[in-house]
Amino acid sequence: MNPLLQEFNTAPFSKIETSHYKPAIKKAIEIAKEEIQTIVENSESPTFENTTVALDFTGEKLNRITSIFFNLNSAETNDKIQKIAQEVSPWLSEFRNDITLNEALFKKVKEVFNSKEKLALTPEQEMLLEKQYKGFARNGANLNEEDKSELRKIDTQLSKLSLQFGENVLAETNAFEMHLTNEKDVSGLPESAKEAAKQLANEKGKKGWIFTLDYPSYIPFMTYADNRELRKKLAIAAGKKGFQKNKNNNEQIVLDIVRLRHKRANLLGYKTHAHFVLEERMAETPEKVIDFSNELLEKAKPAAKKEFKNLEKYAKKLDGIDQLQKWDGAYYSEKLKKEIFDLDQEILKPYFKLENVIDGVFEIANRLYDLKFEEVANIDKYHEDVKTYNVTDTNGNFIAVFYADFHPRKGKRNGAWMTSYKPQQIKNGINERPHVSIVCNFTKPTPTKPSLLTFNEVTTLFHEFGHALHGMLANTTYNSLSGTSVSWDFVELPSQVLENWCYEKEALELFAKHYKTGEIIPMKYVEKIKESASFHEGMQTLRQLSFGLLDMSWHSQNPSEIKSVKDFENEAFTDTKLYPDVAENVMSTAFSHIFQGGYSAGYYSYKWAEVLDADAFEYFLEKGIFNKEVASKFKENVLSKGGTEKPMILYKRFRGKEPKPEALLKRAGLI
């Protein structure tokens, strides 16, 4: 019996064997094809119900099985799973093309779309119809046979390449370790970082300390280690992932991906991949994105240059450093920050015990949105580290299942993300509630200490939980418009806005308690956290903008002439560069957001959403950060609405006006 093909509510992780995936996906594709065939063969004339709605409900089993499979490929993978991913990805892209290039089906969709004026649809129904029609048109339904087959070929290649890209990055991350045995090599490091590194060495049967490219190991070393040569060694190792002469090299893959994306866009009648992508975003065109980025760049660059000059002077004064390098940035920034604000990240960590921060974010969700979280043991999980919760509202109504997975492992990719195992939708009169998950990589507990988070990790947890709220509070009819299924430059608003609570006294008092004494974080630290929030904001903004502009460079022009990833990238960074170039390093070959995740021609959306989130949070500040009226407006118009209407319409309904960048610039201390 294949558990994936049985009916299940929560994912049956403990019953799944790796051998179940392929047959289950194969069978689910057949079932989905039959569902499509039923729509095509329906002899009645096409209607919104028998075509548009019917199509939205197809492929449910397939979506549930593939969401389990690909989520585990990110959070708990191994060689076998990666091999299966390489095999099934082409099947899935072939299947998607079977739908969008199915002429008989498109004819029906088009017929409903062309008669939409007569149908008296709700805004949500209109959105579904438009999204569906565009899904076909933007994926080749209007092409001739020859071009359709070319498109299929491109999509199959792209799905394989992006998987290979991700596998190479993970392999490079896992392949590197820095084993130190001399006490003076770990000087400057906080006890917690040393203890974690010692634990890692013990696990590998070695003496001393082991540091890796996993963030909880990498970041403390880059921030605190006094040994400049070792910081350099680690930084260079991190910067050359996918850029080494070995089997994990991603240079050709990057060039192949951008060329295929460009070719695909041309085939569909778009000038570039960015023109294709942005047509469906709030930003609309690459020109608008580049203007938006340059406008922020103009404000941030003078501040960034000034901050960098001060940092250079400081490093020179402190250690006689003549030329500040990339591996010096975090180290001297942290020292300078400590000096200016008298604020040490390590002093803050005891106040941010992971369990307390989780309780805190739950309490904030309760005060704002009337949610209650109960940890339960009866939900199956894929790893013992995972925590599972039932989410209800204050009246006891079931809202969602919530999974949380917090610590690094060998089979887990770096970073943090939110994902879902079951979407929300209303079907046959039943509001089916979502199953949502967040995955992070926070420092593990050690024999003597619980998991204590850096302030950065606290904001990361709030960020991902903001996405989770968007998923959990979803309340739409159709799953393709539900939760985080929104325009990509709108999706970061719920996550980024929630980060603001980490800086507010009223919120911090709920959870920032010393793990030993229970003492609430002293207000002087809270004030310092707030004051220091805009420390080096010019440099931070420049860095984010540089990633967004690199992404646009790859995707808003014809890439066919690009010979060298390194040269191209250097060119793209010209306007945002502060540190000298490092010959052995390149960013693009490990830029998973745009070459493996869904952020191609969309990385700018972090900054775009920051404008929205600063503007939105200003509203909370005016009325009080736990103001129920503002919270319910945000819940009703943003969190629960998904992609049922255009984002700007939803935003204006919440805020009463369009957002302006002033709130962001003010918060960042740039004006």
C-alpha cells in the first residue's frame, strides 16, 4: 500500500518510504490527466463552473504529493531523494505543458474568458478567470505546434538545471569544514559559538572545533573571530560555492538558465525574461524596477560611502588595516556597533531563548489576530526536530496545522523559508483549512545551553512567521488564489511587516526574558536595539539593491553574448561596490533565490515590500502596535484575501492611500 495514494489529512511522513514517491507521482499525474480530460470531454457549453472552477480543483492529489516530496528535498534530503527529483521534475514540467498547451482545454477557457462581461462575476471569480487565461496565454497556448514543442523542451531543461544548481550548492556547503585545534584560533568567539563548534567536532570524532558554511556556524565566526586569515579562508570558501573547478561548478548552469529563460520569453513574444515576469507584478516593467532601485540607490549611496569610510578609519585605528576586505566587514561593524551603542549581540542572546521567542510570536498573533497555538504530539513529522501545532481562533474554531523546523542538518539547505503542505480552499461548501510550515537554521541547543538566538535570528523567525500567518489566515474560495498565492512583490509584505514588532518595547516584554533568571530584557537594551536598527543601513540597503540589480542584469537583457559569469557580475556591481573584488569568488553561482527559487527578475521585491511594510507599520504606530482595529483591517484586506484582487487595491483598502517611500527612508535613517 502506498501511503501517498491513500486519503490522508496531515502528511503521513512516518509511513512514507523513498520508494513510494515515484509511483505515487506517476499515478497522481494520471489521475490529474483524467480530471482534465473530463473537463475537455464535457459536451455542455463551457461555463465558469464546469470549466474555470473545475480546472482550479484538478490535480489536488498531485499537488499534495509533490509538496511533500519537494519540501523534503529542501528540508530533509539525501542522494536518493535528489535522484528522484531529477527524474520526476521533467515529468511535472511535461504535465504542466500538457495542460497549458492543450488546445481543446484552452478553447474552453478562452470561451469563458471572452464572455466574462456577461457573467456577473465577483472580483475573486474575475481574478481566477483572468489568472487562468493568462496562465495559458503566458505559457504558450497561442503558439503554433512547432513553437509549442520548443517550449516543452525549454521547460524540461530549465526544471532539471535549477535542481542541479541547488544540489551543487548544497554539495559545496556540505563539502567544506574548517577544523581548528589551537585555542588562539578561536579567540574573540563567544562561548556559545565555541561550544557549538566543539560539539560538531565531537560528533565527527575529532578534537578541537569545526566550523562550516552553515549560517549558525559561519556568521558568528565572520562576526567575532580575531584571526583575520581564518576569516578570509572561511569567506573565500563561502564565496566560491559553485565557482570551483570541480563537479559542482554552476557557471555553465547559470549561463544555460539565463539563455533558456530569455529564449522562452522571446518565444512567447516578450522582449526579455524580466518583461515576461514583471507583467504580472505590481512593478509591471523592468524599467520601473530599475528606476525604483536607482531612486533608493541615490538616497543610500552617500550614506553607504560615508559609513564605509568610517569603518575603514576604525579598522585602521584599531588594527592598522590599510584595505578593508569582505571578510573584515562583519567583524569591524560589530566592534564599532558595540562601541557606539555599547550593545553586544552576545549580551542579548540569553534573552532570546528559542522557546520563549516562539511563545512571544504566538502571543503577538493572539493579540493581533485572535489565534491560539497548541503544541500537539499526534501530528506525524519528518524529523524529530520538527514541532507541530494545532491553530484555533479564540472561539475554538480550527484555523490551521502549523509545522516548525528550526535547526540545521546535513540534509537541509541553508536559509529560512515558509512553505505549505495543504492549501486553503472552500470546496463543496466546506472551508478546508491549510497546513503551513516554516523552516529555519538556528543554533542548536548544547549540553549546557538551550538554543539562544541572535537578534538577527529573532527577526528571521518573525519574518517567516509573517509568511505563515498569510498562509494560515487565508480565507478564499479557490486554492490558486489562496494565502501566499499573490503577486511576488506583494508576498513579502506580511513577513516584513511582522519584523517591526521585534523592535518594540511592548512586544519584547512579552518574550525577551533571560533564560536563567527570567528577568525581562532591560529597557536600555531595547532602546539600543532600536537606535542601532539603522546602523550601517546605507551599506545594508546598497547590498540588497546590488542583489536586485544583479538579478535584473541577468534577466532584463539578451544574455547570449555573456561569456564569463565573473566579468558579467563585476560589471553589474559597478554602481554598488564598496569592497575590493575577490578573484576566487562569485555570487551568481550560489544565488539560489534566482536560479533555484522563484525570485528570478523578482529579487527587488524585498526592497519593494519594505516600502509597503514601513508605510503599513507607520499606521500601527499611529494607533498602537496591538490596535485591534488596524490589525483586523490588515487581516481582512491583506492576510485573508490572498490574490483575490490586485495588490494595490487591497493595500489601499487597508491603508486608505498608496504607499510612499518616505516611511522607509525615515526608518532607515536615510532622510
